[in-house]
Amino acid sequence: MKVTRVLVVAQEIYPYLPSSEISDKCRDLLLGLQEKGREIRTFMPRYGVVNERRNQLHEVIRLSGMNLIIDDTDHPLIIKVASIPSTRIQVYFIDNEDYFQHRDVLSDQSGNEYPDNDERAIFFARGVIETVKKLRWTPDIVHCHGWITSLVPLYIKKCYSDDPSFRDARIVYSAYDSCFTRPLDARFPEKLSMDGISPEEAGVTDKSPVTCSDMVKLAVRYSDGVIAASEAQAASIEEYARANGKKYMLLKDSDANRMEEYNNFYDDICG
């Protein structure tokens, strides 16, 4: 299958967030995909630290208005969009007052990680998937970057596997060093079960705290290909990925032809 449509789901993208390993690599990937003539759709959270005026974000009314129920509570889904300067690349932002407005990526200004990071990840994953469905767009590759995207593979494979938008999509997960240190809320398995995902399917239990490593392994388990985007991730992720029959790639910082590496990996995933 020729890869022509790529859905990039990112934790961070430069210039909407400061330069970092993940935000820079995601932007470079988008620019490379554009140069290759790929059709792209891109999503990231609209954290409170994203400057709407400077980055010219505006709400997409036709895509907004849905309520997502998480832990028996309705949370309005708001979709905003902006274009990366000097490119034709549009970025869709998943927004919600409870989870993203007035919030940073992982923690508050005092360094305290948000206690509802589990719900933020659930809302983001479901928000992306439901918006892609509304767009009536069918990606060949879904490429997820970072901890907050780690539930996207699970939801696609367990809740949306028969949906025409995702039925034939292949999923790639890129793991980075940026992650949380505080275990997720103890009721996380229960919240997933409200969407029809059992603790066994998610690989989590009510007895053990869910760590960042658990979330990475969860993403790996439901992806078709895995990339160690941070070299420090390679040792911990390669063995698990290969043991679970996943195609694996280490993306070295020194790789001069990084875009070719991505393209070859996509082609390998799609067979």
C-alpha cells in the first residue's frame, strides 16, 4: 500500500510550544511530509501556554460542539486551527476548559504534575479520533508522538477498529524521554472501562499504579511500528517492541536523512 495520507498526533509542536526534542522533531517531520507531497492532518492539545493571538488560532465551529463523557461527566470538545508560519501545514488543536485551558503540558508552574493527566490523555485521544471521523478522512498512517498520545493506538484498535476512517490504518508510536513521574489516578482502569476497554485489554489493574513506562508499553502493544525517538529510550523499548512482534526503529540524533528513515519505515509498516 502506498502511503499518501499521514495523521500526525503530537504532544508538542514548535513554534506553538518552546523548542524541545519532541516539538522540534514533530515540526521537522511535518515539513518533510509536506516536501514529499503527503496529505497531512495534524493534531496537538491547545495547552493554556499556547498563545492564541500570536499564533492566530481560531475555532472551527463545524468541528466543535461535541461532548465527550469521561468518568460520567460531560466535557465539551472545542477544535481550533492554525497554520505553521511559512508553510501550508494546518494544525488542529484539541481544546477544553477543564483539561487544557490555563494548563501547561505536564505540570503547573510549581512543578506539580496534574492529578487528572489520565483524563487529559483520554480526552485528547477520543477528541482526535472523533474529529478525524467528522473530517471524513482516512489516514494510511497514524503517527503518535509522546505520552499524551499513548492511548490513541488503544482506542483505534479496540473501539474504532471497524470505523471506515481507521479500519485500514497502520499505527506508529514514537517514544520520547518527556513523560510524567507521578503514577496516574488509581481509577484510571475504571475510566477506561466506561469506554468498553477492560483492564486486561489495557494491561492495567486496580491494584498496581500506572506509570509512564506502563503507558509507553500500552502504546507499543497496540501499534504496528515503534520508534525510539530519544536515544535514551532505545534500551528500554526495543526488547519490549520486538518481543511483541512490532517493527522497530531507532531514530538517532545524528541521522542526516531522518525523513528518508521515516518514509522507509512507513513503507515497511504498510507492506
